[in-house]
Amino acid sequence: MNNGTLSALMVISLGCMAGSAIGLAIGSALNKQKGEWSAMTRNEKIINITLMAVCSFICCAGLAWYSLQAPPV
């Protein structure tokens, strides 16, 4: 596995984990989460899934931008 592939996979994995954690924290702060998945309404489930997806995308984009910066000379 070359260095570029490993870097891309690290950006994706770290971005998804961080984005999911941030999305879940926001959902919890907005009181849109219950103790069990089946206890949540359809609207709450959609909000949580959307928050996790959007935050994951933003984290992946931020990490990709940071990793593609030229190193200081």
C-alpha cells in the first residue's frame, strides 16, 4: 500500500469517527436522542443520521484540506 492510499484511508476513517462523535454530541445536546433506537421517532432518527453524515463530511473535508497543505519550508 502506497503512502497516498494510506493517507486517504486515514482521512476518511478519522473524519467519519470524529464526525459521528460530533453529530451524536449535537443530537444529544438538542435532546433528539433516546436510550434506545426503537424509542426514537422517525423525525429524531432522520435528524441524528443527517447530523452524523454532515458532520462526518465536514470533518473529512477539513482533514483532507489539512493533509494536502504544503509543508512549511
